[in-house]
Amino acid sequence: MTDWITTPVDARVLRGALDVEATEHGVLPHRLPARARRQFPDGYLAMVEAQPSGVRVAFRTGATAVELDVLPTKTVYPGAPATPEGLYDLVVDGRLTGRTTVTGGNVRTVDMTTGSMETTPGPPGTARFSGLPAGAKDVEIWLPHRETVELIALRTDAPVEPLPDRGRRVWLHHGSSISHGSNAAGPTEIWPAVAAARGGVELVNLGLGGNALLDPFVARALRDTPADLISIKIGINLVNTDLMRLRAFVPAVHGFLDTIREGRPEVPLLVVSPILCPIQEDTPGPLAPDFSGRQLSFRALGDPAERVLGKLTLNVIREELARITAQRAAEDPNLHYLDGRTLYGEADFAELPLPDALHPDTAAHRRIGERFAEHAFHAKGAFAADNG
């Protein structure tokens, strides 16, 4: 028998969330604030922002056993391969020391062609970790990056206190499904988590699958969130949704950056263009799922000839982002640009191809994260220690 101590799960023991909502079962971490959530145009964005990519339950304790009761909501896409079970990663004093899954939970069925969703209720479950080293230590439980998770109760066999401030800089990042975690196996293996560990910073990840679309409410969230470092990785979703033409894209980028600078005028701000994605380098969207093979893949439906009409491709977006940032950097010395192909380019695609033609796998996530850290956190990088 274990003499358990129950600690309320609230903002004091949560990192990486911008808001915490009380629910029937416990609390639900959100990665966008309530004001932004009231402006969502559809249910898909509501689903992805509530998937806690980069969010962790963090505390200091002498416990050797930890239990976290949760109600996950797992997503199923009919016609696509089964989504792997969400992983809960245990990090002790900065090192991954355990990993588990949770059975049960709700099931959300999403039709990829229509976007319709239906949720079937299920029971809560428990993430259990034992055999932690004795003595006081920093503990983080990184939540699954592709499942919504309501947090019900935290139990330990020794008292818990919030993590003290270690003086680490806060890195606020916004991007697409690749930043959200796409095909990475676990929550500490998504490329922003890899880069944050290498750079010794606290991650707040606003990677929103399918929704890096220059939305004003996201720009306001970036503006209003305290951070020492900010990066935005934009482009791929604008192409694969065929959301706007070049005429709208350029002022939208300026407006997005203007909003961030209203609240964070001198914070180092790094604009990152898309990594290599051959199906959309010179072919506009929209993108469509392809179920004809053994596994789900994607294909672009646009016509390359439509580029003269202002349709966007990845190469067009890279060219414009480089131009816009160079123009603005003349008056904003803390604004920087990074070509995404520096993180994952043609040689990387040959060695580590995108399994579904769109998203990197775990090994590619690791490479992207390591390269981002090399470029951003080195002595002359945008996020060098003397720049933050």
C-alpha cells in the first residue's frame, strides 16, 4: 500500500499552457487564451489547440512514485491507419526516464474529407510511474501532443511543490502541424522540444496542426504572452489550404509581425520559412489526402501555371518572407530570418523522406530540432544568450 498525497492540478504545476479551463472531470490545458478561442471559425482548430503539445505537469518532489489521472480524447480518422496511442513522457532533472500510455478515454472520429467530428465518451485512466530516484528532483510529465487530455488528479508518495524559477529564458514558438509534432513518436521528440532541450529554454509551443494561417487572434496571443524569445514558422498551411493569394499574403505577414511588435518590440523574433516539401515546392494547393496506397499520403491539386495569377507555393513564400524580413530588419535589428531548408532540405529528404509526403518522422524531427538549436542558439544566432 502506498500513502498517496494528492496535489491539485492547476496553473501552478502546469507549464506550456496559456489557459486552464475547469471541466466536469478536472482541468483542460489550452494553448490559446479564451479570447482567441471565441474567434475560432471551426471545430478543428478548437481540437488542435487543446491538444497539449509541449504542455507538461511540472513540480519538485522527493517522490519515487507518481500517478496522474486523466481523461484523454483520442482521434480516429476513418480510412487512415490507426493513430498511435498517446505517450506520457517522464522527465527527471532534464532527462527522459520513463514513458507510458493510458487506456480508455473518449474517441473523436474525424472525417478528413468533410471535417465533421463525432465524439464517443469513454472512461478515465491513469499514467503511472514508479522507481524514480530518491531525493529532491525536478519532475515533468509531458502530455501527449496529439490527444486532448483533461487532468483529474496528481498523486505522489511525497509532497509536491511548484518548480522554482531556474532563470531559463522562455521561448514562444508558433507553427504548423510539423511544429505541433506531426509524426513524432512522443511529446519530448517533437522538434521544438528537442530544440528547447538543446537551447536550455522553457518552451511554449503554439504549433497548431493545419492552422498556421496568420490568424490575427494568434498574433495577439503571441503579443500578449510573456516571452524572452519568439519564433514563427509559417507558409506550408497557407499553401496546402490555398487560403490566400500573394496580394493578401504580403500585407498579412506585415500585419502579423506588426501585432507581435506592439507588445514585444525588442524581443528577438525569428521568422522561419517552410522546410522542404517536394509536392508543394512549385505546385499550389489545395492539398488532399490520398488513400490509394498502403498508407495515407497527400497530394497537391493545384496547377503550377497558376503561380502567375498569384497562387502561393513554398518557393514563392520563402522568397517573400526573406524579402519582408530584410526590409523590416533595417528598422528592427532583433528581427531575423531562417530558410526552413537549412533545417530539412534535399539531402535530408533523400535520407529521411517524409512518410506521408508532408510530415517528418521522429528521426527527422530530431534532426530539425538539433539544427534549429545550432542556428538559433549559437553565439551569433538570433537566440544567442546575449540577445534575449
